[in-house]
Amino acid sequence: MEKKNILTGIRPTGRLHLGHYFGAGKNWVELQDKYNTSIEIADVQALTDNFENPQKVKKSVRDLAIDILAIGVDPQKTTLFVQSMIPEIAELTVYYSNLVTIARLQRNPTVKTEIKQKKELFGEKGEGITYGFLGYPVSQAADITAFNGELIPVGEDQLPLIEQCREIVRKFNSIYGVVLKEPNAYLSENKRIKGLDGNDKMGKSLGNAIYLCDDEATIKEKIMGAITDKNKIKKDDPANPDVCMVYYYHKLIKNENIENVCNECKKGQRGCVNCKKELIEKMNEFLAPIQEKIHYYEEHPEIVDQILKDGSIKAKKTAEATLKTVKSAIGINYFE
Ligand code: SF4
């Protein structure tokens, strides 16, 4: 049976954190044996809200590729490529932009949330929002369809973007003939990963993330500041581990001592400082093999660049074929 195509896009605006790893990254590694997997480093999309800071995006492309390789994505199995190296995506975006209204983009819950989070850039009421940012879901539809993406690993918060893509595909197929595939979301087991501060989402802009490349001192500082059960005042007060972020991370990284952590916490036999110290130790153990690979690739950037170049050449061929089909369906395949 033919393998299905899985496409993931990730904006290069910083390093991978645990939210990325448990929310999607683990899936990328597990799925690469079962599917035709591609990972797009979406630098063009990153520019939609970083257009004044292209150097940040440029640096993040390689940093992100390093993190992706370090978690176990194998370039022999997964096509890892850079979005701007595939101009066909930009051309597809132009054709698809006729198939979606401004009002629909403004109603997209993911876009609305992001506009709220970027008040400094787009103003209190989103009055400074750019054409490029509002249209990024259209560009995402171009990403997905360019590579015939059938399954898209996403968190719950990104489901509206997949629905937007499906609508564009349906509209295109209804006007020009059925040539594009509707993608489906592939939700990861852990969905959203909470931040150290108890926020429902771990995020760079929220300042509540542990990064895969964080050194021991940084991890210690972050975990010592994590939110615990506020009702536990004294060391031997019984507490509720279910409201504690330290317990949440013990569970997330599958500390084999988790039952003791839970029972001792409930009975007041465990102090929060010691509990955090245990988590720091376990977290460093958990991250050690990933960080070993990060350091290897950081010392060999030429290997990373070659992987990105090879992946982009391969991806471009697929996108060229899709664009040809799309132009032919629209009827603008002149002089062939
Ligand atoms: Fe959280 Fe551990 Fe303190 Fe319980 S003992 S509240 S699990 S840090």
C-alpha cells in the first residue's frame, strides 16, 4: 500500500521547547517510518510577523534544523526543507488567495488569537495587521497542497488552519476540477503542553518554556520557579499534585518514580524543594541524549546546511509538479 504524505510546517523564530517536542516533535520521529514525511521550515511565514527582523529568522532556520535533527528526525526518511527555497509555494498562494474572503480570514480563531498576542506589532485592536499576516493561512494551504499533504500533525489550537485549507481545496476543486487533496489533522497524544507557570500553553512569548537546548543552570532556575500547589505552605503540608506544574512535568517526562511523587505529595511526606530537585535531575537525564546531538550538529553546521539543501531540491520537484497541475486546471498553462 502506498504511504500517505505527512507534512509539518514550523516557523523558524526560535529553538524547540518541550511543548514542541511533546506536542508534535515526538510524532515526527514516530511517523517517519510509516509515512512519507516532510518538514518545512516556514521562513516565509515567519517573516509575516518578523519582517523587520529577517536576521532572526535566518539564524533560526539552522538552529531549528539542528533541534529537529537532534530529536531523531532522520533526513534519509524525512524531507527537511526551507520554504523560501520553493518559490512554487508563493505562486500557489497567489492563486488560492482568490478563493478565500478577508472576512473568513479575520474570523479564523487561530489568526484572531495570534493577533491578540501580537498587540505590539499589530495594535490594540489589530488595526495594524498586514495583508501578509492575515493571509498566512492561505500560504499554509499552499504548503500543504504543494506536497500533497494528507495528514498534518498539529496541536488543537491549529485545527482552524487545517479547516481553512480544506475549504480552499474544496473551493478550488469545485471551480477548476478535482485535482487537490483535502488534508486531515493528525492530533498528537499530548495535544497542548502546559507552561511552567500553569498557563495552558507553553510558548516562547509567554516565557514559560523549557528549551531542548537549555543548559543545566537554566533548567534549574526555571524549574525552581515553577508553579506548585499554592495551598502547601509548609514542607509537610499535604498537597494536590494535580494542580502542580512540577508534578505535571514529572509525568510528562515519565519519571519512573511518579507514584511515589504523587503519594508522598498527597500525604505531606515530600517537600516542594526536594521534589523540584528530583525533577531537575530527571529533566537533565531526559534531555542529555538530545543535547549531545545538538552539540554535534552545532559543531558541524555544514552537515545541517547540506541536509537542508538536499531536502529543498527534492521538495521543489514535488512542488513544481503540483504547480503544473494547478495551472493546467485553471487553464493558464500557456505555450506547453
Ligand atoms: Fe508539587 Fe511536589 Fe510540591 Fe507536591 S510536593 S506540590 S508534586 S512540587
